[in-house]
Amino acid sequence: MDPRELQTQLTKLGYAPGPIDGRPGKLTTAATVAFQRSVGLYPDGIAGPKTQAALKAAIEARATVDPTPAPPRQSMSAIGLAALISREARKLTAYRDTKGIWTIGIGHTAAAGAPIPYAGLTITAAEADAIFARDIVQYEDAVRAAIKVSLADHQFDALTSVCYNIGTGAFPGATFVKRINAGETPARIRAAIMMWRKPSEIISRRTGEADQFVTPYSASLPKARSTDARPISVAA
């Protein structure tokens, strides 16, 4: 697909591929991945036939309802996804988490939909990534719906990571959500995030998420857990 046309179509749908200059870079790839995840395609960042067809269908559907460009749709950044995957790990055989809930892949449970994990279930790494790409959309949606103010990437990423852990049902009523919407200080918001500290095994993860919320990526990459020796690494 012509890079300029890809950038144009992504922009029409409210994604942010960077300037429409025909020179796709990381922003265009990230926008393509975000679109693919939103329509349930494998998020490889490549505008192949399935992605092109989905783009065309999305644009045609939008044109029949409202021809104006959609506002930017915030999704997790590559850094945020890497941090979340590191926190959850990628496990190809079903296991019980600290609460005894059957889990598989990248933190996938029955609460997120199919497949339903059970004792003895195994999947491939590609299947784990595809399940995660589908799952994450509902958590991003929950954050966008609950938060009424603008968020920087590191803030949106941290909140989606928390939501992925506590669930879309608990997230909207959380104290930290109320404090964010009320415009309270980062320190007060961080303290509210740290209220979600049970079971005790989750504390290092929650601290990593709280630190991620208050620390711009320009200052430091996040740690998956506060006890980690170094921040997460992101492929170039």
C-alpha cells in the first residue's frame, strides 16, 4: 500500500501516523498497530490485504455516518505495551494466578473472553500475542471512557496496565480515577493507585505502575516492577 495513502486513511480514522509525507516511520507503524488491534487483526504494523480491506471498510462506514475526521484515539504506546507484557509474562500453558484464577498467554483469563483457560490448555506464542492484541482493546476503551481529561502516553499506559490487572468493572469507580478527573496532584493520584495493593505479591507491580504514571518517558523508561534491576527495554 502506498505509504502516503496509508497515512491519509489512518488520519481520517483518528489515528496519529505523523505527517502525511509518504515516509512511514515509527509513528505510522504504531498507528497501524493501534488500528489493527481495534478491529481484531494481528498487530504486525504491516498494511497487508486484510488491513487494507479493514481500513477501506472503516472509512466507508464512517462516511455514511459523519464525514468529518475522527478525533485522535489514544492507545497504548510501544513502551506501555512492553511494560505490560513484562508484568504479565507470556505463558503458553494454563496456570492459576495468585487468586487461583486460571490464566494463559499474556495474563488472559475467562473474564476477557475466549479462549477459556483450563488445566492442561496450551497455546503457541503467536496465539498468545493474538489473544492479547484482542484483549487489550477493551481495557483501553475502559480507560478512555472513565478518564475525562487529557493524558500523556506514560499516564495512559500506566492506567491501562492497572485496568488490565483490576478489571474493567472496578476501574471506573477507583479513587485514583476520581482524583485524575478532579485535577488533583500527581502525588495524590500516585497514592491512590497504591491503594490497590492486595495480594501482597502485587505491590511491586503496582509501584511500577504508579511510578510510570508520574514519570514521563523522556525522563525514564518504566520498570515492570519496582524491584527490577533496570527499566524495560523496547525494540528499536
